[in-house]
Amino acid sequence: MKRRGRFAEHFVTGSLKFQLLSRSLLVMSVLLLLIGVFQYIFMQQFLYKNKAETIRNQLATLPLNTWLRAGEFPDRGQNPFMPRRDTNGGNRSDNTGGEFPRIFVPDLSIALIDSEGTYKQLSSESGSSPLQLSKEEYQELLKMKEKLDYRIVKDKDGNEQLIVFHQIRERSQGVQGLVQANTNTGPIKDLLLRQLFTFLLLSMTALVVGLLGFLPVLRRTLVPLSNMVDTVKQIDSGNLGERFPAHQGQVEIDRLSTSFNSMLERLEFSFEAEKEAKEQMRRFAADASHELRTPLTSIHGFLEVLLRGAYQQPEPLLKALKSMHGESVRINKLVEDLLLLARLDRTPSFQKSEGLLDEMLHEMEPQLRLLAGDRTVTFTLEPRIRCLYDPDKIKQVVLNLFHNAVQHTHPLTGELGLSLAKTDAGVEIAVHDNGPGIAPEHLPHLFDRFYRIDSSRARRSGGAGLGLSITRSIVELHGGTIVVYSTVGEGSTFKVLLLP
């Protein structure tokens, strides 16, 4: 039953196996039919020509006197060129004492045409009927100097006849007459039909044998395609990690498999990226809501206190107003950071220009020292460092890193350092501090949005965990990279590498 099912699958209309099989058989059948037709036509021409050459050669072997004497014989209804026996059993001779030569072509009718185009029938066998052309045609044949070709015409009974012409020439007088020999083409056609039937029989046998041999070959050839179909079914069920076999021994299928695998890798990466983006968006919305809810809750609480009568007391009123102002500043800073991140996510085109990076950092020195307060600040800037950058954005990067270092160092004993150097990879800006350092488990998430090592301390200092995310986005849009090196208890170093 299983074998029958495998055999039947080749004949499912619309399947690739059925189309390949049917079209291959159709092409083979048409080719064999064309070969048979051409073979019949060429063989017919060959046999006709060979028969005509045989008759012409035998006619040409007879001497001129033979044809002249033949023209004087009475019509006896039999071939005068066949030997006739007398009553004593010997060969009969003509009145000159010579024996008539023999024509070895059976069923041949012979006629003699004189120089005036007059037709005279010499013999007529049972298989051939006398066939006479017009006098004008005979005269035209008598005038021709090249070799006369044979003709295929039909007699009065509708039978096809092969006619061969031979000119009777005398050296001194030229063409003296014309010999016409015709025979029925029926035996030749019977031979052709037998050959054609034999060819068709052999062709049908070859087609049947080819079909039986082609089925297993076709099934084996389409195994790689069947494997791809099975793989597609698994992928369609949701298994995007499935891959097509890339080495199945067929160049076209292997190339197709490689292309599909590349496409699947991109699709899987896109789906994962979309999934990660949705998760990040969910976390972002949750974190942003949480960050906005905290100051709004605080403001709402102070407003309730004031509405209960505290607004009539100067000291509680002033304290509430200061607290609400601080929370509103936090909300404003958070909204500005969120809007900046949204603009950076859209990959804006920066107005980058080539300039001296050390001069820009020297201009920022008073602002950075004021931000550091009583902390020790060290500047190590190599001169004449040129780079292609957006000054406003790089200033924001330096301020974010420096402000982050200030927040994590002691107000009196803190030590901060800003350096600028040119390396083989590009231009490097580094910000160093002697703070408590960062534990290794926090380093991979340090640049994530809303990620904070100490959330309570960050809230007291006004941070929302967006500064380093903004910094990384700006650096990456410049085509650079940012890394952090930290040792617990010793401090941290943030390095920004920009292309020269």
C-alpha cells in the first residue's frame, strides 16, 4: 500500500513530479515522432533514388544497337529483354543470331521514345502499368544535356509510379531517342511502412522502459526539494531556528538553501530585535511612569497639606513651595532627557565639523571646576588634537560624564581627571574619579535607560538614570564607542573613542 502511494504521488496533477514526468515524456514523444517522420521522408528519397540508379545503370549497360533492334520488335505483351526459350528448351536468339540481354529489375515496364517524341511501349509487367507522358515533355527531355532525374507520378489507376529516363546517344549523331522505364512504388512504400512501424514499436518500448527507469531517478533527484518543503513546514509552525540543508549535492538547491538561510537569519534577528524593542518600550514606559509619578505624588501631597490650612503659616508654606519647585525641576529635567533620547533614536544628522578638540575642552575648564566644587580636578590635554565632531553634543557628553563622576566622589577628598590623547584607533577622551567604583555585575547594564546602582541616592541628587544612555547615543551617532573600567574601592574611568 505504501509502495502504491509513492507511485501514485508522481501522477498528482499540479505536482512538480507530475509536470516533470509528463513534460519529459511529451518532449521525448515529440522528438521520436519527428525522428520517425524525417526518417520516413529521407529513407523514401534514398530508396527512390537508389531504385532509380539501379534501373538507370542497367539501362546504360545496354549498347545502342540493342535499343535500335528493340524498337523494331512487335509488341508481344512481354519483355523482349528477358530471355525466351524455344520448344527445344534453348535460349531463343534474334534474326541476327545474338541473344537479347536481360534486365534484372522485376515488374518493370519499358518504353522507347524516338527523336521526334513518339512513344512506343516495349514491355509491360504485371506489377507496372504503361505510363505515357506528353510529347512536349519527351521532347524537352531529349534536349536536356545533363543527367536526367527520376520522377514520381500517378498512372490512370491512381497508383504511384517511379519513372527513370535514359537518353540513347550516338557519338556522331547525338541523342537518338529516349528509354523510359517505370515501376510501381508499392513495394518500396511497404518496406518504408514496415520500417516505420518497427521504429514506432521500438520507440514505445523505449518510452515505457524510460518511464519505469525515470520514476526512481526523478524521486531521488527531487529529494533535496522535498527536504526543503519539510523544513518550510517546520518553520511555518513557528520554529524560526530551523535551517535548510545547505549541502545536498545540487548547486541550484544549495544556493537557494543558502539564500533562504540568510533570509531566515535576518528575519529571526528582526523578530528578536522587535521583541527586545517592545520589551524595552514596556520597561521604558514603566520606568518613565514611575519616575514621573514620584515627583507628581510629592507635589500632590504638598498641595493637600496647603489646602488643609498650611498656606496660612509662612514657614510650612515656604517649605512646601521649595519642595514643589524642586520636584517640578526634576520633572522638567526628566521630560527634556526623554525628548532628547527620542530625537537621538531618530538618528538626527549632526552638524559635524573639523576642529581642535583640546581648545573646546580648555574652554569648558571653568565650568567643570565650578561643578567639581572643592574636589581636586586634573586636566591632561594633548595639544593640537583635531577631530570631526559636533561641539554642542560632545560638550554634553563631557558634562554628563563629569557630573556623574562628581556625584560619586566625596565633596572634599574627591579627585577627578579629564584627559585627551591621540591613539592609533582615534581620539580618546577619558574621565577618571576616585569614587567607590562599580561592581562587575552592574557594568553590563550601566548604559541602559533608567538603570541606577543606588536608586535612593540618585533620586536625592535628581538623577533618573538617563545621562549615560544619552551619552552612549551621542557617541555612537558620531561613529565612536564608549567603555567603562572600574575597580571597587578605587574608582572608575569612562573612555570615549572618536574617529579622527
